[in-house]
Amino acid sequence: MAADSDRTRTAPKAPHPAAGSTHTTRRQEPVPWVAMYHSVGDRSDDPYRVTVTPERFERQLRWMAGHGLRGVSVADLLAARARGRGGGLVGLTFDDGYADFLTDALPALRRLGFGATLFVLPGRLGGDNAWDPLGPRKPLLTADGIRQAAAAGIEIGSHGLTHTDLTAADDVRVKAEAVESRALLEDLLGAPVDGFCYPYGSVDQRAVDAVGDAGYRYACAIDPGPLTGPLALPRLHIGQEDNAVRLLLKHRLHRLRRRPVKGL
């Protein structure tokens, strides 16, 4: 998940403070809505409830559009917020880098004119979700597949090398998951990789520090609590059961339940 580059980046130019920083801004914008998806495809066998059917996914995107919301990558969301123009934007994220992103998620995103961030595992290119003991086995994107997504305007971020829980790994493994995955992806894409996503959403201060030291400009978690900040952004899971009513409630409650993200 390589050293910083002088190449143009899509994220705000000013460096983000670390999570838990005391930095404040003059005007605190509402917490950004960052939606978390995984697989879009066949969910006939979905013990972990990580899959949304293509039909449901497109209805969810159309609900967003109908409510004046536009899906964008996390980098674009943060850049817009830095300019004071983050209203109406939803960060769309996809964890794990499933191959069905190209076949079932990307076409719907294109039809709506939405962007997204895809967090992939360069240590498992062309493999499957072996970390899920109950299955089913779902194929992951190859290197070419990741390049195709990037060429379509999708932001690529790191999900670590192998989907390892950083809070349970030793210091050497934590550093490798953050540093080596970023180096591999930047080599694969020939472009900077600014975003990280903590596997399982698990995060602690050691993981936040390792991700910051590796040069990432932001990182996504699920509910990081007091660690909430640019390197521990909260996200909201969107699943198959999220119809129009549930989406409306989630959108309204998200800003009430999440603590502000300082430094954005």
C-alpha cells in the first residue's frame, strides 16, 4: 500500500494532519458521507453480506442522483472539501478489488457519471478472497484489470498487500502492508497512490502511524472513534437491503452519529 512523488496529485496539496491532530479550521463542514461497497454481482451465496446485485446497485446510485448527490472518489471528495465545495458529494469506495467491479459496478457508475475509489490488494492479483473462510471464492482483479479501472477514471487505492488485520500483525508486517503495497501499485499504475483502506476496517494508532509514515494522504476505516481524521475516515456500509427508505435514514443519521473529521 514508495516515496512521495512530485507528480500532480488529485488530493489537496496541503498535507493532512495525522488522525487525532488538534488542528482546526475556521468552519467545520459536516462529516463527509463515504459509502462502503465490496462486490457487485451474484449474491446467491453471500454469508458475509458483502455483495449487492447490479440491479440494486444501480437503484442506489439513481437514488443518490435523485436526491442531488453525486458519487466521486475519496480524493475528489477531499479536494472539493478543501475548496469548500464538498456539499452534495458522496465518496464511493469498493474494498478488496473484486473482478466484478469491471463487469457490474463500473458500467452503472459510467451511466450516472459517478466516480469512485477502488481499494485493491497487489499481493493477491488475480487471486480470490481466501481470507473469507465461509466463501464463496470470488475472483480478484488482475494487474490488467486494475489498469482498466484506472483508465476509466477510477481512483486506485491500497487495501494492503494481502488483506491482513493491521491491529493484529507485528510491526514488520504492518509496515510491509502499508509501504510495499503502495510501491507495487505505483509501479503498476505509473502514478501516485494516495489512499489506503484498513482491512476489516480495523484501525489503531499504530496502524494510523504506519500509514502516515508510508506517505498516504488519507485512509478509510469504518468507525474509528477517537482516531477519526484524514488517516482514519469513517464510512457507511451499503448493502443489498438498503432501499430508498434505508438510504434516506442512513444519509441523515450519518452526520448525527459520526464525530467531525478535523483537518478537512
